[in-house]
Amino acid sequence: MEQPQTISTGFPSLDDVIQFLWMGDNVVFQVKDIEVYQRFVQGFIHKNAGPHRKMIYIRFAQHPPLITCHEHIELFPVNAERGFEEFCTQIHEKITLEGRDVFYIFDCLSELLDRWATDTMIGNFFKVTCPYLFELNTIAYFATYKNRNSFHTTAVIRDTTQVLIDIFEAEGQTYIHPIKMWKRYTPTLFFPHIEEGDAFLPVTSSAEVAFLNAQLGEYDDNPERDLDYWDRLFLKAGQLLAAKALTHSEEKNHIRHLARIFLSRDEGILQLIDEHFSLQDILSIKSRLIGSGFIGGKSVGMLLARKILVQDSDDWRKILEPHDSFYIGSDVFYSYLIDNNLWQLKMEQRRAKVDALAKAAQLQEKILKGQFNDFIRNKFLRMLEYFGQSPIIVRSSSLLEDGFGNAFPGKYESVFCINQGTLEERYHMFTQAIREIYASTLSEEALAYREKHNLSDTEEQMALLVQRVSGSNKGEYFFPDLAGVGFSYNTYVWDNRIDPQAGMIRLVLGLGTRAVDRLEGDYARIAALDRPLSVPYDGLENFKAFTQSKIDVLNIRANSQETVSIQDLLQKSLELYQTQFAERDWATEQRLRDLGRAPQELWFFTFNPLFANTNIAQIFSKLMKTLENAYRHPVDIEFTLNLRRNGDYFINLLQCRPLQIRGSKHQVHVPEEIPLSHTIFKGVGNFMGGSLSTRVHKIIFVEPLAYSNLTQSQKYEVARTIGKLNRQIDKESTTTLLLGPGRWGSRLPALGVPVSFAEINRISLLGEIGYQQTGFLPDVSFGTHFFQDLVESGIFYLALFPEKKETVYQLESLENYTEPLPEECFDKPYLQKTLQVYGFPAEINLQFVSDVASQRFLLFLPIQ
């Protein structure tokens, strides 16, 4: 067997006791104070530092520096305030850069408790760092404060390190006690050793050892150390609150401290927490937290909104459906990766430049196969026992979601658990849902979003929100009566009598998935809350064609999420409250009778009776305005609504976040004097993006009638060609308008051009053209994840209805500005006929203007 390379500690007698340090050793000292650790660090430096050996001091703690200045030691500062992942990543990258045979001195690990407030993550840091240091044949010095860390974390450090030495004092004398010496043994090695002069002598007498331990109280078990420092922190706050021992100022300080370690880092959100949460609120949230770490933006937004409302008026308590959510802390995500030996792969994925997506896919696959440790497993089982067989939803709630900045709309998964079967079966489904959400942090779409918003190097702590699904059993199905999204400021106004400040909602029957996703072949109801009976399709015939015909439900019997026909549910006599939500289709019923068909009731769900006969519109407008006033910023919400037997209703507020708004709310002058010959198109209403005045450099146009005559494969080819044109656009210098039939991004080519968002992300203005004769009709997607993508990418949206009398539509006047299509389109006449590109040289100042106040938009060539 090859003999290890030995290194001196700088204390010859200590070298004799422990048989020297070996290359690869991680060395941990348990000390009472930093001065004791510093003494052993200085001895090691004095013996080993020099030009022949690279030595690095990793500085991160608040205690006095272990090394002030040394010509042969490199100082490497790391900011632990930026969180576990960033801290580990910086150190990992430094270790990787330096390579083999380097010596490291680390500050005291226990001081990380002041930054992270959790023992678990200190243990996790040690678990991911020390094996890597061992692999690189280094020697690394660490310290912990005696009796400061939990028993569990102390055990993790002991099990991971190669060398663990306890240093203590008794009756004015210093003792060392080797606790662990990997692959080393002598008959007296694991006895305490007393320092006498330059020697460390073993204390072998049973009486002396027992007397020594009695003095130190080493085996007086402190039950608090069975708890993580995290739990002790909240326990102490609870005890002080119960004893009424806190002044108002002291309670505020506790709130601010605890909020920063598990609620948010967003200064705007922290201010709202400070204004609205009590210490009891904080402790109540903690009581439903599994693990440690942040609960994430989605959870905080939901909790804040509810508290703001009940503080505003007790009346909201009568309307709001109570919640009993649980939160899975962000540290559970990191522990899951570490417990399943995936941290090294995560570091490789973060560093990767060329094959980042391939590394991400590899990591995703492994995440989906991992297991949770026994401690977390038992917590999950207790939570599932609490919910019983009620359906639940597991929702992403990352630290970066739903703050004053980026919304991450639909980038991470949320998964319904129908929650039927045995406890073990329900546990399997629940943990699989968690794995899917964890894996979604590495999806191509999520990574692209982070890169676009300069967040690739920002720590993304993934917490989870576990909510009871709002609704009730109806036959074999479970779903809420209504669900939707709401906006306190309505940037999509189709009628100049609508007040944008009143807000709007996007409403559906059943699960809210149909409110946040762009529907294929179906429509949600858009309602301006000051004029809820006005619809975006005024002036078009057959309004019922724009109503919801399918509903998303949970099938309790099949244990699955399904989309079913509303008419099928009505025929099963399920209670859909059609007399309160829908209108009878008398004309179609009569036609069926005339054809000799069996009579049946037909309804189309306009929700007009709901708005006409209840105060729903006023309530939602007031609710969102209350939240907007508290946030001092427009907000958007997600909600469900369930009717009660007495005719009242409950609103379940599921989510609240600052509304991302682009464009100006101020008036922009839309010129009246532009002659028809210079007007390319103009319309009234049906746009979102605020007031805007911009020059247009390029137009990409899909001709609706030609597109409708294409085969399905040819329609997909149109989408891919648009993607190629999109990649050629420099958005900073070229303002491009993309116009086409029906719904951009539809998965069904029969409804619109099936582009992905990445294929239109460099567009500045996006227009959907609606013709009833072609069957292509825009979807007023305000409130969907598609809408959020448009807003966050700064894309202005408009819908053009050439059949409306107030619309002017004259794109044929641009023929003189036609540009050639990409070369691969030359031998494809159907593309030449369907797709047109218009480019405008510097002397042609094509202008687009929109004005929120007058609800008009116009594309025109100025009069020379």
C-alpha cells in the first residue's frame, strides 16, 4: 500500500499524537472561541507557508481575520449573504481553478449561522466541499464553535471529514481530544491529551478522564441541540412573544430579521412585510414550513395579499375562503440534490458554456429519479395525512418569482395531485410532482428566461407551495365553480368608455389552468370590471363562438387531470350553475327540434347573468384596488370562486404579485389629419402595451387567406421560417411588426401560426388579424402566461378586425417595400404567396402610434 504524503501541523508533539496530517485531509477543530483556532492556524502557516506551496485563506465570517497579511498566502473573500448556492459555487470554482495539492484555511463554519440561520446548510456545504478537496489532494483547515451547531450537523461533519479534533480548557490548562483520525490508530490516540510545555500528553487514567468530563459537562445532553439552529431561532422568538417580553421596537426587529432569512430578499416585498405582518404571523407561517430556507415569492405574495385585505376590513374575512397551505423550504431543494449526489453535476451545468443544455437535460433526468431523505419523507407523510384524500396542488415558489421585477410566468411547473389511494401511493404521486417542479428549473425555457433577464448567475432557490385545491366534488369530478386571473390595471381596453383603473378579470369555469394558458379552440371570458357586460368582440356576429366550451377538471375516480366538454357535464346533470353563469341557446335548440333531434338544453357560458345579477365585478375591482394601494403598484392575482348554499360565494385568493406593465399610461397624440392614402391600418381598442409612438423599420406579414389554404405541414414551415427571420433581427436597432391570422403561438395550426415564443422574441409589435370567413380569430390573451411573456419582452400587442366598420386595413399599399424571403423559400411558391417581408429605408418614416386614453392605434406614412 502506498504511504501517504505527510504534512506537519506546526506542532511537533501534535504531529506525534495524530501521526501527522496526510495530503487529502480535511481538518476540523471544535473550539470555544476563534482565538484557539487561530493559534493552530498560525502554527500550520508558520510551518508550511512559503513560495513552494500555494496556500489560500477563504474569508467569509464576521470574526476577526485569522490571517492579516502574508506574502505567501492568497486572500479569497466570499460573500455568504448571497446564499448557499452562490457561496458554494464561488468556492467550488476557486478550488477547481487552483487544482491539486493546495492548502486552504477556512473561517469558522459556525459563523455561517448568522447568515443562513440553519445548521442543515452548513452540513450540506461541508458534504459537497470536503470530498472535492479530498479528491484534489489538498489540506483544508476548518473550525466549529463547541456546542453551537446541532447534533445532526456535528455528526455530518464528523462523518465527512478525515480529521476531527476537540480543543478545550479545564482548570487553566489546554487539552486536545482527537475524535476522528481517518485510517490512523495508536493505543492512546483517542484519549484527551493535556498540553504541558511543548508536549501533548495522553490522559489515560479513568479517574482523571471521568473527572475531566464531569468538569466540562460533555455528556450533559442539551435538548436544544437536537433542533436545528433554525428551529431554535423561531422557538426563542415564540417564547419571547408568549411571555410578552418584547417592546414594539424589539418585535419589529425580530420580524425584519426572520423575514430576511425565510420570506424574501426583495426590498419592496420586505417593506410590505414590515408594514403588515406581526411576529405572530411570521411564527404561524413557520409552523407550516417543511424544512428550512425561503418559502418563495408565490407563497409570500398569497400570504401578504390575504393579510392586507383582512387588515383593510373585517368584511373580507366573510368572503375569503380560508387557506391551510404548507410551504416546502428552498433548502429542501438543495438537500435533495446533495443527498442524491447531484451537486457536482449542478456545478458542471452552471459552468458549462457550450453544452449547458445537454448538462441541464442530464441533470433533469437524474432529478426525476432521486429520493428524499427519511426526515423529509416523514414530514411529507404527516402533511399528506393532514390533507387526507383532498386534492392538492404543488406549485413552484422560487425566490425570484412574483416580486418587483421578474414574474417567471409559467416557466416552472405546478402539478395537481388528485391524491387518491393509499398513503404510500399518494406519497409516490406527491414526490413525483415535486421532482417534476425541481426538474423544471433546468428546462430550456426557464434557462433562456434567466439568461434573457441576466439572472443566469443569480441564485434561484426553489421553494414549493402546497395548497388544497379549491372546489368540490361533482359526480366523479372535482373542480371549483369558477377560476381566473385579475389585474388591477386594465392595459387591454377595447372601448373608450372603459376605465383602465377599474381593472379586469379573465374568467373560466372549472380549474384555473384555462385562465392562465392560451386555450386551443376555446375562449375565456374577459371582463372590464367597470363595464363587465362589454366584450372585446363587440360588432362581430355570434358572440357564443367566443365562449368557453371545455372545462379542466380532476377526475377522482381515474386519479387524473382531464379536459371535458361542458355540454357532456350538463347532460350528466352535474351542477354547473348554468342559470347563474350561462345563457340559454334557444335558437340552436329550436333548429335541433326542427331537424327532429331529441330535445336538450343548450347553454353558452358568457357569465353575463353573473355580472348582471351580482356584485362580483365591484367586489373584484375593490379587492384589487385595495391590494394595489398597499403595494403602491398595480397587481395581478389568481383566484377561485365557489358558490355557497345561501347564494353567497367564497373567493380563494391563490396568488398576488406586482403587475408587469410596459408602455406609458399617458396620452399620445394620434393624428387625425392622416389621409386614407397614407394609412396602412387603424383600429379602436383591442391592444395592450400602453400608449406608444415608434418608428417601424420592418413588417413580417402572414396573409390570412393564403395561410388558410396551406396544408398542416406547410403551416408549420411558415412558423419555422418566421423563426429564422426573427433570429436576424437586432431588436435594439430594428423595430419589427409581425402580423398574422388568428393566434400566434397556437399549438393548432388551424387556429394560428404555431410559433414558439423563442421564434418571435425579437419582435417589437405583434398583431393578430381576425376574419370570421377564415376561422382565424385572435384570442384576447391578457392574463395568460403568453401575455406575461409579451409584457416582459416589451412586445406591444394588437388585434385587427378588418370586418369591423371602424377598422382601416390596407397592407396592399406596402407592395413597393417588399424584401426577398430567405433563399430556401425561393423554390416554394406557397411560402412566397403566404409570407411577405416589408423593409423601410431611412427616408421612409413609417410610424405606429397608440393612445390608451382614446383607445386608438394607427400605422401610417407621414405626409411629406
